[in-house]
Amino acid sequence: MATAQHLAPSANGSHLIWATAKKSCVGTALGPSRVWFTLGRGILTEVFYPRIDIPAIRDLGFLLSDGKGFWLELKSHEGWTQSLADSRVPLPSIEHRHERFQFRFDVVADPRRDVLLLDYELKTDDPLQLFVLCASRLGGDATTNRAWAGKWEGRELLWAEQGPFGLALLCRDVEGASAFRRRSVGFVGASDLWQDLAQHNGAMQWQYDSAGPGEMALAGELPDCGTLALGLGTSKEAAATNAWASLAQGFAEIRDSYTADWRHWHDSHKSPRSFGRHLSEDMLVLYQRSKNVLKVHADRTFPGALVASLSVPWGEASDSRGGYHLVWSRDLVESAGAALMAGMVTEARDVLCYLISTQQADGHWLQNQWLGGKPFWQGIQLDEAGFPVLLAALLQNHEALGDIAVQDMIHRALIFILREGPVTGQDRWEEDAGVNPFTLAVAIAALVEGAEFLGGKAADCARMVADYWNARLEDWAFVRDTDLARTHGVRGYYLRIAPADVLVQDGAKDEWVQIKNRAHDPHLPAEEQVANDFLQLVRYGLRRADDPHIVDSVKVMDALLRSDTPKGPVWHRYNGDGYGEHDDGSPFDGCGIGRGWPLLVGERGHYALAAGEDARLYLQAMTAMTGVGGLLPEQVWDRDPIPEKDLFPGQPSGSAMPLVWAHGEFVKLCHSLATKAPVDRPAATWARYQGQRPQLDYRLWRLRQRPRRLGQGQELRVLLHRPFTLHWGINDWQQVQDTPSTDWDLGHIAILPSQKLPVGTQLQFTIHWRDDDSWQGENFSVAIEEGEDAQR
């Protein structure tokens, strides 16, 4: 027998990969407990404590051995099933069937303690040994955990610590006694139980009683029937105290309390009666499960903070520290909108309060962040500055805003949008900069909705910019007479993203745009890139579903981005996408080939609804694309099956599952179908535009947005962020005049009386900054023209 002094070091320092992203169940108790659990591949995968963004373990699974050569790790066993006694309650039961045994375990989170219980039973006619193996990742850290196999208060246990986090793993047999037999701790990948059995013909030979620091493996031999308790706390002793208390209360009583809490919650959030006329039984089940996903992914330390997913995409090949257990303001608002539709008013209000608390000083939100507000990635996405404003408006329209103070948040958000827009640093897929139809739709709607709260000159300024951006959408982001348009028999289509140069020069739409995650040929001309992002223009009421620009774009989008699978149609994010598995099914590793997104099926369904089509086709497809356990994935496989890699057409790929945003989209499409209109359509935006492009008698000039032509009879309005005086003249600086700006709250505006200038006039100007008595140091020119050319 080896001793603690002879522990083998980890061969590679630490093993940073995660568990499978294909979750079959996610759950948490609805009491004060601060534990979240996930299941995948027939075992318990990541468990989170004390916040939903802090993993405590990588996985906890089981191994069986006869000690004579046969041994099996259950996470590599394909013969497993999962069931729920009540589809409304995330209380999973996993069963593994093998020719030599049957093994079942049920999982429940204690509603009142930070403990997870696993009730298990092995049935076999063979003398098989049963082991548990747990990879400790306290604090989400795979480098500094320490572990021990010992006794506490006379009970055998396994425990680990890292900083302020403690873990204890205990077992109780059917008689109520502490039931661990042999136990050992070691380094994952070097001295863990798996390595032990692999090196010793299925026999357990190592029994180390301490190990670390590193990623720790805790292992113990179990009786054939019993209950495991995974306790978590501020120390290993605290974790053990709560774990044994839960075992003393018993699995059955805790299970009944957990179940009663979830059933009561659903009874308080009933589905609309009209759903029975519109949704099939399978859709209704997915609707209830989607509500669960929204509820489960919410934190308790920071009410209103929801992570994007309790998974790491392609986790078994990923060393990402954050994965998707981070907060994105876009995902957060999309989820909050769905929660509000499902009657989760308190949860939606909490989201808004959380967003108000995490807004940056200049008005924007971080690309993504840990729950406490610490940034993860560093990008700037304009839509993420607009979405919180839309949530405030949605709550107001549902008479649910109450006394939440939103004025300052909205004011700062609109200033940021005006200063940075219409260009975004990244699109919603967190990739390229430019003018993106989805992002611009959100920004325009945020300006209009925000104006309702601000009033006065601020409202006038916000609406003026919104109208102008709305009127220029086709000029900036629609392309005509390309090879792609001719191939598909259309006049043109909306671009995925237009380079920022379209704001200051003509012809920029043929510039090359880099495709992220694409190793081969990472550049494509902007005019050849198509996405479904323009559908948001219809959803938010900026364009009608039958607008010729929209209809042509849908035709091209469906031809390029739609894949038909046995589960139904699915759409890709854009042509040339590199975020997905490789052709051979190997995991995304920084590059790959983008796959179909069920989320986009829901967005396509919202457009179908606006176009007078039957949206149930899209709900059916989303329902069919769920995985084992009925959760919606980020992506589905859309090529020939690769069974050895568990990839089948229309079924989940190795990306994140569940994707909370996808479940939120399903919930909203269910409600939109019942109400015959998008339930998240901003009300003031719809009232202002009703699908029509504004006709304006002015052009807006900004340092980031410099039109070079002005239509005859149009007014030139110069909008800047500081007080200034416009020093201007015509036709080579004749008739020079000075026009001071006026304060419109969100910006400073100078209006030049250019309406009566004849065609052919050249208007020149420069800028004097009044706050520091400096000059911009540039001269600018605008030509007065007539006809269509002046509108571009």
C-alpha cells in the first residue's frame, strides 16, 4: 500500500478540462441552499457553490470492478437513461443497465443546506465492487485544492479545501451508519482511482490519505446501497457538518420537500389557458422545462444575475476558466423578457436592479462578467448598452416597474449609444466591428423607449438620432446588384455587418471583413456575408415583414443559412461561421465550422408569425432538437451522423447545453404565438414606426458619421458630445458665419440653414470647442445635390 509520502505528482501539473457540455439535467433547490448541480453522460457533472459562477467539482461518477480484470467507469458507459417523476421538477433519476449489473442513482439538492444528496443502488449477481470518484475544483480552481481521506467525529469521509471553500463527501448505508470502506485521494490524471484500476487490472491498490495542491481526486469504495452526501461550506468541517445533517434527515424527506417547493412554484406561475389551443403536449412540457431553466440559472448571492449556461462549450476539450457560467447583459435581458412573459415578475425586476448596479460609469455594460461585476472579456457591444433600457420599458409596459429608479441608468446608456453608435465594437456574436442590423435595431429601439422616460430635450435628441439611424439602415447595411443577389434572383439583401467606413465614404461595402474562428481563408468581402440579424428589424417594428428589402433578404438567408434535418429546419449564424465542430466531428478548438442554432429557429419563427405564417413549425423543430433530458442546446449537428462522437443530424452538438437564451426564445415564441405578435416588441418603437422607414428633411453629421452629400432642401444638423461653435461658409469659404451649438442634454447640436442652398453648392465648416477654447484642426465639406444620390 502506498503512503501519503509517496504520492505520484501530476504528470502535467494540472488537468484543466471540464465535463461534457451536453447536460441532461440542471437543478437547484428553491430554498436558501446555494448549490446548483448538472448531469451529463449518466453522471453528476459540475456542481456550483456558493454562487452560480463558481464550480466546486468537475464531476462525480461511479466505477465498478470485480478486482480481477473487469472494470468500468460509468461516464464511458452508453447504456444509461434519465427519467423525471414529474416533468416540472428537476429531480433526475439515472439508470445504467449492463449485462453484469443495474445501477441507479437519484439526485436532490437539500433546500435548507448546502448539500447535494445522491441516493443509489447496485443490483448484480456478480461480486462487483462499487466506487465513487469525485474531481474537486473548489473555487473553480484546478491548481490549489488539497484533499484528505480521514475520519471526523468517528465517521469515515473524504474532504477537500481551497481558500475559503470546503467540501466533504460522506456515505450512509441503509442502516444509517457511516459506510465508506477503502478511501484514497490523489492528483487527477496521476494518482487517482482511475489510474489505480487501469494500472492494477481493476484492483484498488492505492490508499493515500492526503494530496495537493492541484486538481484533486477523491475516491472511496461504497456498499451496494446507500446515500452519498456532497457537502459544501466555508471549511471542510462546515461542509461535513451539513452533509451529515442532511444524511440524518434522510433522502426521502428532503426529496419530498424539494419536490413540494418546485410544484408550488409552478402552481404560482401557471401557463396561459390559451396554450392548450396552440401547443402540443411536447411543446407544453418544453415550456415548463424552459421556465425551470430560467429559474435554475439565477444566482442567490446576486439576485437578478443569470449565467448564460451551467456548462462549458466542448467542456471535455476546454480549459476555459469562465465557460458560459458568466453574465452577458444581452442574454440576461433576453432571459428576463421570457421570465416576465412566464409570470416571473420578481425575477425580471431583480434582473433590472442587477443591471443598474453593474452599469459602467460611461453608460455601457461589460461584454461579460463574473457575478460580482469583475470583467472577463473586454469587448464593447452596442446592443448590450441598449438591452437594459428595453427591459425597463418592457417592465413599465407590463405595469411591473414599480419604484425602481431607472432615470440615471437610461440617461447614461443613451449618452453612450449616441456617442459610440451606430457602429458597434463587436456584433452580438462577439466578433466584428461595424454596422450590424441586429445591434442597430436594439440601439434605435433603446433610444425611442428611453426617450419616454427622459422627456424634454433629451427625448428630442434621442428620437432625432433614432429616426435618422432608422432612415439610413438600407444605405448603410443593404447591398444591391451583387453576384450573390443575381444568383438568388433578388435586388439585394442586408449584410451581416457593414464596415464602419460606410458612414464616411461610399463603396465601403466591398471591404474585406475578418471571420473569427476561421483558420482557412479568414476574410470575406462584407457584401458576401449574410446573417439573420436583420429579422430584428421586423420584430422591433422598424420594417414590415413584407418590406421588399426584408423579403429579398429572407430569400437569400434561407438559401444560404438553412439546413434541413430530421428534426426540422435550423439556421446558421452567418455564412462562413467558424464556431463549431470540425468536419470530422472533433471539438471546436479556436476554429471549426459553425452549426445550426435552435435559438435562430425561434427567431425565424417570430418572423414567420409577423409574415402571417404558422409559427408552430418552428416550435416543433425546437422541441425536437432537445437532447436527453429535454434541454435546448446552443447548436445542433447538421451533417452526416458520426455515431462514435455522438453526433447525429438535428441533435445537440458538443456546444453548450442548455443555452438559457434559447429556452427564453422558446418561451417568448410560445407567448407570441398566443398573442399573434412578438411579446418583446418595444411598444413606443412600434407606435412610432409601425414598420415604416422614416422620411426626413435633415441629415445628421457627427465626427463618426460624416455624410458628404446633402439633398437639396435638407437641413444639416451637427451633433457632438461637447459644446462647440460651427465656423462655416460656402463655395470655398465665402459668407463665413459662426453658429453656436445648443445643449440637447444627450449631446450638443448646431443646425445650419442649408435648405435654400442651390444644387452644386459646397458647404465647408470646422469645429471650435468652447469648453477648452480649442479647434478640431480639420476642415469638412458637404455638397448639395439632388436625386437619389444625395440620399446615400
